[in-house]
Amino acid sequence: MSIEKVKEYFSQWNMQDRVRELDHSSATVEEAAAALHTEGKRIAKTMSFMVDTQPILVVMAGDARVDNHKFKERFHKKASMIKTDVVEDVIGHPVGGVCPFAIKPNVKVFLDDSLKRFTTVFPACGTGNSAIELTLSELETYSHSLAWVHVSKDWQIG
């Protein structure tokens, strides 16, 4: 099971006990926010894309949406989400539980600037009813992200 892979992944830092299995679904931003008693914008949703033949993950705030123009400027390709029926095979986690932890070795991870407003965020942990609360520094470290990117819209203040 995917959550067990994530717990094992976090065990190398003695953090496996911070992974939360929830009584309710956290597969969508709204469900995760309700289950975790937090604002939807603090849910760190992980979006999966193909850039040519390279799978990438972009972790962004729950209230952010992909800006196709910014995505193309950054990755030199149109944003093309991985098809739902192959996400688990390509990334290593099913839709609803996709996260940047314990993923397949060829997957590259990027963090979106929309997250920088928060002290802590809640990414999923491999299933549609799991999460972990991490600081941005922890998210950077444990996701092995390659860079911060700005490929989102609709969350900016002002």
C-alpha cells in the first residue's frame, strides 16, 4: 500500500509517526481541508505532468491553479497532466494520494511559489485519506525538489 511506502520513506528521519491516516477522505482539497480542520489553501496538492517523456510533479497551494502560459515559459512545453489511469504506474501513488514522497526514481519534483505564504502545509502521503504537516523547509528537504517555480495563478493577494 502506498501509505506504507511513505511511512517507510519517512522512517529514515524518524518521522513516520507524523504521517496521519484520516477517518475521512482527503482526496480533494476540500475534503482534505475538512478532514484536517484547516483552510483549503494550506493543502499542498501535488499535480502530475508529462514534459515530453519526463514525469514531473508540481506541488502547489490548494487555492492555486496551473497557469498554462507560465508553465510553458518554465518547462518549454504545454501543461499536459498525466492520464488518471496511469498516474500510479508513472508516479508511484494513486490519484487522490499523489505526493512527492516515496515516488519512482525518474520523477522530478518542483514546488510552486503559491506555497510560500504559509509556515506549514499539508501534502498527501500516498492515499486518499492521508496527510502530513510539514514546514516549507521540510517539504523542500523531504520532497527532494529541484527548484521553486511560479507556474500557478488565482492565489495572489492584491
